[in-house]
Amino acid sequence: MRGEGRTHEVIEAWKAMNHSFQLGEWRGSSDEVRRLPMMVLWSGTWSDMWIDEGKKVAAALPDARFVYHSGGRWPQVSFMT
């Protein structure tokens, strides 16, 4: 996929796939999925755009527990060895 414009094409294809997934539609797709307990862990400090995306997720999954964390976009896990 190297070459002029290829990276952009791959990114645009990924965006199209990522944005085509409807959380609310998936949540209501079957009784089994509806019965699953759901919690969304979201960064509340990354950026205004990221926080707005979190609000969209919360609106699509009204029965989910929505929790903000104060870390970055991806919460880190520490392992002690």
C-alpha cells in the first residue's frame, strides 16, 4: 500500500468502516445482546472532539453505564512482576 495517495485511501476506507457501525442497532440486534450488561469507559480529558464522540456513544447506548476516566485516550494497565 505504499505509494502516492495510498495511505490516504487506506485511512479513508478505515474511517468509512468505523463510522458505518451503529451501536444502537447492534445493541438491539438480539435478546442475548440486549441482556448483556454494558459499561463504557471513556477518557474525559483527551479533547473536546473526543468528549463529543463519547456523548454520541452514551446516547446510542442509553442502558449502558458510562464512566469517564481522567487518563489519556487509552487507559493504561500496570503489571507488577
